[in-house]
Amino acid sequence: MMKRVGVIGGGQLAWMMAGAATKLGIELVVQTPSRDDPAVSIAADTIVAAIDDATATAQLAAQCDVITFENEFVNLEALSLLENQGICFRPSLESLKPLLDKYHQRRYLQDLGLPVPPFAALAPHSNPTAIAEQPDSIQPTFPIVLKTRRHGYDGQGTFIIQTASELDSLLPTLGNQALLQEAFVPFERELAAIAARSVTGEVIVYPIVETQQENQVCRRVFAPAMVSPAIATVVKEIANTLLTSLQVVGVFGIELFLTADGTVLVNEIAPRTHNSGHFTLDACETSQFEQQLRAVAGLPLGDPTMRSPAAVMVNLLGYEHSQHDYQEKRQRIAAIPNAHVHWYNKVEARPGRKLGHVTVLLEATEQGAAVAAAIESIWYSR
């Protein structure tokens, strides 16, 4: 077993590994840009450097047995030089390669035969009829979805475009970024699955969840999703196909659309722990964070079974620019029966920023909407 795990990224996803690391006897070494980042407080050692600084990653490697990732904003070309020197990355750089560019990710999923929305690459400074690379794959009818191909998260770099004039106004603001154009999917619900694969090839999939987004940022997660066994089986088969094809070692978040006619489409893949899996910290026998450490350290995977019949997770998002710990609101939320509040200790609040989350264990999924509304009425009250 590997005893020291390096983590590229020091945000809340790395911070939430702390309990599992202690349980498993693992020390975490973090590479992150700021000493104010959440995971610095729980790391055995910290290397303060940009996420894509491969020289710093070489220093990280000297202090640990294996390196994993908290985010996907890495420089694969530079890291490959380290991997060629024998440094162990899990997931491997080869498994990340098809996923970091959203257009390449779509092509990979399509080549695997997995269901995805119609898509095409869009050349910078072009218009919806000037589609590069795949001119016949999507018709330029509105609404369309436009995404930057790299470095988008929490809705950043994602645009739902209603008209050609709206598109013409937007494109100049995006500079020379490579873009992905997608057909807008009039989905009935959004689903997500957390899946893990071990060094021995074992794949486990957590209970399928329903996610609710506002402004392309996740607000709520309901576990388990109220879907038919057939839909749950389709999602689990997608996860198995993807992780096995990539030969992943680690945890992936898979976001999906469910249409009114019961069709499941893959929206995006996050090659790491994911916001849709935060409920596992309190609601499952093994959290997604423990599962990631188990996978990358070469341990058997843990039991993903839920400890309660249902759960709801609500993100506590910033709604103002301030430096505030919101202690009174957090205490009121924590007083809700079976509530578990996780506060990320970020020093600055701003609109849309994920400051924390709360998971409430429930007797039935149907209770989730009312509980989420109660949490949000406390959190967003002025």
C-alpha cells in the first residue's frame, strides 16, 4: 500500500479527503497556488505553486508514492515527461488524455458507442454555419449550447445561445479559445453517477442521483434518483464501459441527461471526485473521497451502499461579495434533523462560489425537495 499520496489541487475536493486519509493511515501532500486554499490545513506538506507547474509537481513526486488529481487543469505534455521518469499518476495521463478537451471527450464517448448529444467543433471568430472538423454532425438551429473546450467548471465557459445575434455578440468576447457546439437537449432531468475503478480492474458505481442546476451551477443533489431500474442499469453500464475502456484507476463523476422519452445521454465526464458525490461523505458506507484514496493507494474498493434510505445535498453558494463565515446561518441549518454541514473555510465569498454544502439523511427521496427548500430559505435570506 502507498502511504503518501500527492494531490494536484488544494480546493475543497482535496480538503474532503482528510477524514479518509486519517482512517486509512495515508498522508496527503498538496500542490496548490495559495496557502489560503482549503486543503492546506489538512495536508502533511504543501507545495505552493500553480496547478499546471510541472517543476513543482516533480517536487511533489519526490515527497510521495503516487500522485492523483483534484481537478483537470493540468499540463499533460509537461507531466508526461515526469511519467516517463517513472512517477506514478493515478488516473494515468493516458486515461486523462481523451477527456480534458470537451470536444475530444465527446469524440471518445461517441467512438465507444455511448449516447451523446449532437456536437461539433466550432472555430473561433466564426458563426454557427462555419463549423470546423465535423460539418454534418449538427445543424445550426437555436437554441444551441456553446462551451469552451478547456478549463470550464461550475458553469464557467458554458453558454446557452437563443439566437444568431446573441451568438455573434458572444463570440468576440471569447477570443481565440477553441469551442464546442452542442445541440440543446430539452431534458426532463439531469442525472449523475460516481464510479470508481481499482488497480485490479474492479468497478463500482454509487447510487444514481438527480442533480438540479441553476445558471449551470449545481444547487441540489437527490439520492437516490427516482428512476426506473432499467434507467439505473443503463447509467451503470455507461460507467462500466467508460472506466474499463480508459483503464482508469480512481474516481470519476459522470453527468447525464434523461429525456422525456427515457433516453439517457452523457453530458460531461469529470475525471475526479465530483460535487454530485458529496452526499457520500455522510450517506454512504464509503465516501467518494475514501474511494479515491483506496483506488490510488492500491487498496480494495469500499462498499458504496447508502446508510439511509435517501439523502439530499444542497450547495451553500456565495450570493454576495464579502468576507464572512455565516456562522449563524450554518448553526440554523445544522439544527435541521440529520443534517451534516461541511464548511470549506474559504476566506472570500462571491456570487456562485461554493462555500460549503449540507447533506441531510432522509427516510424517503420524496422528502428531499421540502428539506432543500428549508435549507435555502435559511441560507439565502438577507
